[in-house]
Amino acid sequence: MLFDKEIILLQKEKVYDKEEALEELAQCFKNEGLVTDEFISGVLNREKEFPTGLYVNDVGVAIPHTDSDKVRSSQIGFMSLKHPVDFQAMDGSEEIIPVQLIFMLGLKEAHEQLDILQKLMGLIQKKSVLDELLDCSNKADYLNIIKSEELI
């Protein structure tokens, strides 16, 4: 359900900053009709106010999202980058996190957010899973990783 549209962008090379990464991934949600016209700007604005960069097991991860009123149908998108882009740390510090893995949440129901965030946090705590995601180069392998971690 959360991955049925397969918004999965792997090993992206020509992404030069977080805004470009977020816009490209959010545009995929829009192209599938999953979100409103305000979704892209909502994600970008929320990222400025409430940064989502995390440094876990030597890997930079970001989990951008926006308010549920900008979502028509729940979905999780994923992007892996060959070269990291800078995100501000989630903890509110000025620390810059070099992010290579982005999980974008488009959740219709606010109550879904806590459950999904807990599952994602469990997933990114596992170094072996992060390494698999960094190396992953096709959608089938990505979906198998996500399935094995019980996200779907």
C-alpha cells in the first residue's frame, strides 16, 4: 500500500542540493496524483522549519514530509544518492548532515506518521540495512529490503 506506486529513485547522480532532491522526489508523488499542488512547497517549507537530517551508523538519512492535508493517498517515496547532499540535523543544531538516503513520507492520516516513523527508525538503526540500501540499484531489490524489514 505505502509502496504500491513504487516511487523509488536509485543511485541518483546529478542531484546537487537538498532542494533539488526534495523537489524531484515530491514531483513523483504529484505525477502519480497522490498529493495536492501544495505538497512540493509544503515539503520544502517544512524542511526549512523542522529539518530531518539524521546521521545513523555513518550514513546520512533524511525523512522529509509535510502536513496530511496536502496528501490525497498515502505513500512513501525513496531516493538514494551517489553523492551526498547537505541537510540540517533533525535535532535543531546547526550540524550539517551529508545525506545519501531519503525517505519521503506522504501520509494522508496524521496517526500513520508515528507508526511509520517508528518502523523507519528501526530500519535505519541497522547498519547492514543501510549498506544494502546504499548499494541497491534496482526496484525489486529495494522492495525486498523493505519487505524483509516489515515496512510492507
